[in-house]
Amino acid sequence: MYFMKLIRITILAATFCALMGAPAFAQTKIATVDMKKVFNGYWKKKEAENLLDKSKVDLRKDLKDMADNLDKSQAAYKQLLDQANDPAISADERTKRQTAAADKVKEVNGAKVQFEQYQRQAESTLQDKSQRMSSNLLAEIQKAVGDQAKVGGYAMVFNASAVETVVYTDNSSDITAAVLKQLNAGAPIDVITPSTGLPLNISTNLP
């Protein structure tokens, strides 16, 4: 990890050296943007989190229904097993109960497999949806950064929240506020902008 950061810093330093050696460097305008702050302040992030939360609630309900049915099947199997071992009933009846218990245990095992498969699929689905939403939001943010860079005449924009990329800035050419203003221009009044999380860290540890 440290080695990769060192490579990035070296490449960045080489880029600056090349620019400084170019006659056009005096006209090159460079800006910074705090991508983490923009992401957290974008109203659509809260909207995406609400959609993911709703998906989690629906999936939990499905899993609870499956778990309840599994419990009932297990209880029915235990009852059949107890009856199959009851000396008070006839041998023929015990045989019937043993057969029924054998069928029921197959049903229980099949339900367990289905439950585990559904749980894994649900967690994978949530994770994929979270990543897809994050990617879409970041794409919109990157476009807004590009728009503001063009407005300000900046040739390059560095991410101020990536400490290995921006070592120092006096914020005089920071376009974070302008990017947020553009992104949130059409936000609903009742939307509360989130304050943490990059990217969307939605837990998928379903019960």
C-alpha cells in the first residue's frame, strides 16, 4: 500500500515538473475539490440510502417468513419423531410415523438450503445495488466537477480529500461549494443531506 502511494506521489511530482518546464505553465489553472464532502452533501445520496433501507426491510421480512416456516417444519418433524418412538401406538402406526418423519426431515433440510441460498443472494443483491448507486452518484459528481472546472477555466482539478494527491492548498481555487450548489440545485426541500459515508456503506448482514 505504501509502495503504491509512493508511486502515485512520484508520478504526480513528475507531472508537475513537466508542467513547470512547459512555457504554458503560467497560464495553467489548477483547482481542488473535496470529493468526500461533495459526495456526503449530495442530496441524492440520502435518497439512495433510503431506497437501500427499504430493500433491506423487504428482504428481512422475506427471510423472517422463511425462518418462521422453517421453525414450524422443524417442530412438526420433532412431533412425528416423538410419535414414531411412542410405544403406546401400534407397530404399523409407528412405521407410518417414521416414514412421515423421514419425509419431513427431507423437507426441513431442503428448506434450510433454500433459506441459506436466499440469504446469500439477498446480501449479494444489496451489495450490487449499493455499488451501482455509488457509481452512478460519483459519475454525476464527476460531471459537475468538470462543468465547474470549465466555468472557472481550470485545466486540472485535484481531489482535496485524497491526502496523497494534494499536499497543500489554500482553498482559493477550491470548487467544492460550487459543485455542491450545482448538484443540489434541484433537491427537494425536505431532503436532509447526509454527513458521512463514501461510498455508500450499507450493511447487508441480514438475520
